[in-house]
Amino acid sequence: MKAAMLVSILGAVLVALPVPLDAQDLSHGTWTGTLVLTNGVEARVEFLARSDRDVTMNVVGGAASPVTDLETAEDGMRFQWGGFTCSLTRAGDWEFVGSCTTGDGTVGDLTLRQTESYGRRSDVLTTEDLIDTQATNVYDALRRLRPYWIRPRGEPRMGYSAVVMVYVDRRRVGDVTVLRDMQPADVQEVRFYSASEATTLFGTGNEGGVVLVTLRHG
């Protein structure tokens, strides 16, 4: 059915509760997807995370309603929206899948995939991007914008390090904890390289990936 019908169905239960959010594991930007109810009603939805405390979702063609009680973790997230309680699992770095339910028993399947991130490219962040988070150091800025960049990749094992390494102006300086001592205003850009890219560019010992920081000079 058309999105307008779903807007009408949901209109009676949309709520606006100003509950503090904790979205540090959620990359800021626009996520789009589909909500399919068991009665066959289907519509495209937009999930917009402008900041940690400003997250909304809407049926395309309808008004946005706040996402509240948001809880995020490495393996998924849970939130309230429009009378629904939604519980989603990560299906990839930029995708969630799961279901939403209401008190009257309405059930729907929800998928969300990030289509626009708040950075010029998904693998590059600029000085402006970092400063806009109002974080006091680069580590916290990345937690808000690109949490996946600073997480270990799997479990360490023989011949494999899960730790993400940091290079500053192409010089290796340590693991991601060193980012706590860097100020966003001092950074020109931050890039992330996957394990294969990092090994090609920087050699072995970078199996967890690399965060490359380029400082502002002059």
C-alpha cells in the first residue's frame, strides 16, 4: 500500500517524548529503509540522526517524530518511535534489521541502511566534521561519527592483531587511545583504512585496520 496510508495508520499513535539519547554507537546521518506490517501495509521510512540527542524517524511523505529511549550497542539498537518498540540487529557496518511492535499487538519488520553520513565521504572526516560534534578530543568525535573505526576487529589470535592502529602524518604512533590527546581543531582530516588497505599502504601489523590522522600545519 502507499506510504500515505501508513502515515494515516501511524498518525494516531505518534508521540513526542523528550528523552535523553545515547547514540554514540550510531553513525550520524540519514538512514533509509522499509517498515512492513503483518497486515501487508508497507512504506519507506527515514531515520535521521543529526546528533546524539536529536534523532527522528518518519514515513516518507509524513511528519518526523522523535526517536526516544534509544539504546545502542555493538550488535544492535533498541528504541521507541510512534508507539512502536523497535529492536534491531546489525546486519553490517551500515545496516540494521529487526522488528517493531506496539502494545496492541501490531508487528512490523524494519530495515535501515545508511545512505548519507555527516562527513564528505564515509571513510574521511574533516576538521569541520570533528568540531561539529563538540567533542573535546578526536577519540570522542570518532565515537560519535564513526564508532566502527576505533573498535577492535574480532579477537586477537596468533599472527593477528585485532587492534586498530593510529598513524599521524603517516607515522605510526600507537593504538586508538592516543586520539584522546588530539584536539579536533589541530586535525586536517581523519581517514580509515581496512585491514587489506592498511597492509598494502603501511605493511604488516595492521590487521585491525588503520586510522590515519593528517594534522594541520602552519
